[in-house]
Amino acid sequence: MSKTAQIINIILIVVGIIGLLLYVVLSTIFENSYLDILLVFAIPFGIGIVYYILINKNIKKMAENKFINAYTFENDFLNIATIKNGEIVGTQKLYYKDIVKIKENSEYIFIYPNKFNAFIIKKFNVNEEDLKAVRILLNL
């Protein structure tokens, strides 16, 4: 889940909880039917919870697929072979000039062929010499 989606999800849940707590507190203090309008805060709370459940369910489902990407770095392009159960089920050639964005943190290198998807390279699977060569090819 992206940072923006996480923030939106947290905001929905927090706003919903605050509104519902406000409803419960004010309803116990005042007996006014106009306070029922505060039940509208159940909507962002419910959306936040459902969104959280669906996203985590999809993440777990994707993890169960056990697809593995094998990367071969060439001078002008990157070959990506997708492997499942020891068999290559797909290949893709990605030219370095077509890469939209590259990010690196302490554990991974993220290669974005578009702004929505990324190929993820686990750095602990790569020795330091090869990692240096990859950085040069990717202009990091």
C-alpha cells in the first residue's frame, strides 16, 4: 500500500472514530434527535476499515502466488524473467531510457517502468560488486 493510500486510510478511520465517539458522548449528555446526524461519521470509518481489509487481503493473495523475478542487466536494457514453480511464465525487456523513476533504500532498489508499478530488487541477494555495476547501469 502506498504512503498516500495509508495516510488516507488512517485519516478515514480516525475521522470516523472521532465522529462516532463524539456521537456517543453527546448522545449520553443531551437527548436531542439532531445528534443522529453525527452517525454520518460511520461512513468514513466503515470505508477505512473495509479498504484496510481489502488491501491486506490482496497483498496476502499476491504473496501466495510466489512469483519470482530474475533480472539480467545488459548495456542498454534490463531483461526480467518471471518465474513460478521453477518455470519461466513471462519475460519483459525494459530499456533504461524508458524507466520513469528509480528509488533505493537500505534493502531494495525499486525500478518504475511507469508511475504505478515497480520491479523490486532485493539488495541482500546481490553481492557488492554486482550492486555497484547495477547502480552504474541505472545511473544511481
